[in-house]
Amino acid sequence: MKRGKGLIIVNTGGGKGKTTAALGILLRAYGYDLHGVMIQFIKGSWNYGEKKGFKILSPNFRLITAGKGFVGIIDDTLERDEHVMAAKKAIAIALEEVKNEKNDIVVLDEINYALKGKLITLQDIINIIQTKLPSIDLVLTGNFAHKKIMEMADTVTEMKEIKHAFSKGKLAKIGIDY
Ligand code: ATP
Ligand code: MG
């Protein structure tokens, strides 16, 4: 199957849907028997639906939870060093996955937050983009995408919050938010 040159896709912005849109791409790609991986840079320490959901996409798509949870939020008890180490490990995994000829699509979930929070460097992301096999589509998610990465990307989407149930005091919802 001829799919053409791989794209760099960025899902950013303050509204909801950056990760779910990336998951949607994988669901769609599964329909063509494509292969790949989602590497989560921030999430990882708690349970969420996509962990089980990925079993349905298996063995074509794998979920690698490399991150240690959101940095600096209330239930974050980890030292910053631990977050940095986890993010560096995620970068090393990403560098391997973008060289893997079996992969069609690689998603780096929440990587933009990892850069914004200085867990990784801009050069880390540029290295991944430059190392990537030309055929692989690379999806980067998270708000505050770096300007340079958006310049390098083919498709950049900004999810804009019009409303979010959170701001009305509604808690994150099972099956909708995680
Ligand atoms: P989702 O995973 O639902 O697609 P996202 O990837 O766009 O969301 P993140 O910035 O990764 O959003 O946020 C992580 C968590 O915060 C998710 O549970 C998400 O549903 C929730 N969230 C996303 N956008 C908002 C928002 N504007 N206000 C409050 N919570 C949000
Ligand atoms: Mg997300």
C-alpha cells in the first residue's frame, strides 16, 4: 500500500481533544492494518481507558507509558529529577521507534508539555524529527507547542476552548477525559 511521505502533525491549544484526536488517527489507521506506537510522555502512573483500549488495537498499535504523571499537580509526590529521567527515557524510546521500519505512525503524547516544563529540550524533539524514517507519520500532542516545531510540522491544529465542563466544577469523567 502506497501512503506517501510521512507527515508531522501537531495537536495543541487549550481546549479538549488533543490526545483523543491522536487516538482517533490510530483507530482509523488500524482499519488499514497499519502499525505503530503511542508513547505517553506525561501520563503513566494512573489507570485510564486507553490502556485497555489499546488491547483492541493490538498487536498493530502499542501504548508505551514512559511518563510519571503530570508535573507539579497536587498528587505529584515525585522529585523533579524523576520526571526528567522518565522524559529522557521517553525520548530514547521515541528515537528507536521512529527508526523502526515496522511503524507507520508514531504518536508522542503530551510531548509539548514535557518541553514546556523543561523536562526535555527543543533539540530532543528536532532530533526525533530528523531521525524519523521518511515514511513515518509523527503526531505530537500537548498545549504550548513550540513555535519551531509548529514551523517544521505539516498539519497544526489548535484546540480552542469555548467551554469545558471542568470550569463548572465537573470532575474529569470516565470514558470522556481518561
Ligand atoms: P483529551 O485527552 O481529553 O483529548 P487533551 O489531550 O486535549 O484532552 P490534555 O492537556 O492532555 O488535554 O489534558 C489532560 C486532561 O485534562 C484530560 O483528562 C482532558 O480531558 C482534560 N482537559 C483537556 N482540556 C481541558 C480544558 N480546557 N480544561 C480542563 N480540562 C481539560
Ligand atoms: Mg492530552
